[in-house]
Amino acid sequence: VIIMFRPKSAWFVAAVVVWFVPPAVVGLAPQWWSRVVSVREHVLASPFFPAAAGVPPGTTTVEIPLRDGGRMSAFEATKEGEGVVVMVHEFFGLTPSICARARALADALNRTVVAPDTFRGATTTFVPRAIWLALTTPQERVDNDLEDVLRYYGRPKAAVVGFCYGGGKALRFALNRRRDAGVVVFYGSPVTDKAQLATLAAPVLAIFGGRDPQFPPPLLEAFRDAESGTEFYFQLYKSKGHAFVDMDAITRGDADAIAAFASCVAFLDTFFGNDDDDDENNPREDGEASEDQ
């Protein structure tokens, strides 16, 4: 870190260039360059600048008993509809931004949405620490945690929704433990093994930004092409980078954020059994979700 901030250091120059490089250029850059630029995307999309600070009204904190004898905190937005949606946070941790999304999704679906704290109390705005938290939180522990959440709610019909770090964790949880769970991946780490994805017994909705340097086009194409054996919806918002869906963007009237969130609601409504025969309630295929796709 010290070396990077020495004015005469090549590292310092590289850091400045990376910070200002247009995301569109990343497609021509090496893989390491894409990874570094993705850090910039996360910083610029920090969830710690919500329209209103604090836990959203109507959201309560619950303590989930874990199989190892411990307890895990979670934010809960309770509604009367059957089924439960588990929302997995970004690598910043369980922030007010995630709570706001949980509240909005619960209101839209009239179903309980619970957002567990898979980092066990840790949140951060410091990207290197966020990366460390994500890397040191193993998938097996997350799988156990999410299973314990669903056990707490009586093992209902369930869907998992994840953003960034949480998107990859949600998809892998379904593959590892709950293949009958509906999955919504917001710009999370893809799985490109066709045989593995074919084991899913429930639909998947995947939402990505076309200018997200963390997931270059060849990787997203491999993910889309690998899906088989299940109902799969893939949406690419070509003008967007990483982390473009939150309540702040929706409140500002960002058309793509609004469309992506609406697709998530429509997908989950259909999965849980609302308006199954209404074609307009189904999420649209790749190329139809927004004008600039």
C-alpha cells in the first residue's frame, strides 16, 4: 500500500490509470486489469450511501439458531404470503442497503424476505477488507447457514436472491443443498459446468451489467450457454457496470435498475405460484429487459 502511493512509483501511476479507465476498455485488457478495475466499480457503487440511513421501517432483527450451537443475526421483513425468500448480501456485509432491498422485495411479493448475516457481524466500506471477508467465508459455511435459516422458518418453499458475493453464494447453495429453490443472481460469480447446472430442479434468473469488468463477455456467454435442464432467464443490461441495482438507484428513477428489480419480482411471483398463466408477469429473455440490452 505504501509503495502504491509513492508519487514516483509505477504502481501509483498504474493505480491512477486504472481508476479513470473507461469500463468499455476492459474488454481489451488482461484478466488482472479487469479484476483491479472491478475494485473501482465496487467503490463507486458503495452501499453505504442510502437514501435514508438505518434499518428500514417494518424490518426486524431475528436470531437464527445454528447447527453448531451458535446464533446468527438476520434482518427480516415479514409478510403473510407463503414461502420465504433468503437474500444474501454483497461483500460489504449486511448493510442498510440490503435491508432496504429486503423490505422492498417483501412488499412487492407479500412474502417474508430474510437477509442473514453470513459475515457474523462484520461490515466494511474498505474494499480490501470486503474482499478478505468474502475470501475467508467458505461456501460450506454459507450453505449451512442458509439451511439453518430455512429450518428456522419450517423448511418452506424457498427462493434465494444474492447480490455480488451473495449472487455466487446463492447459486452454489441451490446446487449444493436446495436444488428445488428458485435462484436470482444479481451480478454474482457464474457456474459454467453444464452437468452441474443441469441438476437444478427450479428456475434461475441471472442479471448482469454489460460493462461489468468483473464478468467479461466470454464468461457470461459460457454461463448462459451452460444452462440446461431448467428454466433459465438471462438478462444483460449493456450500459451498466457492477452493482447497479439498489433502492437508491430505483428512487432516482434509473430505468435499468427499475427494470431489473421488476424482473426479479415477476420471476419470484411466478415461482411461488402467483399469476402463473399471465405471460406479462414472466421475466423476459435476454435482449428484452431494457431498451439498451
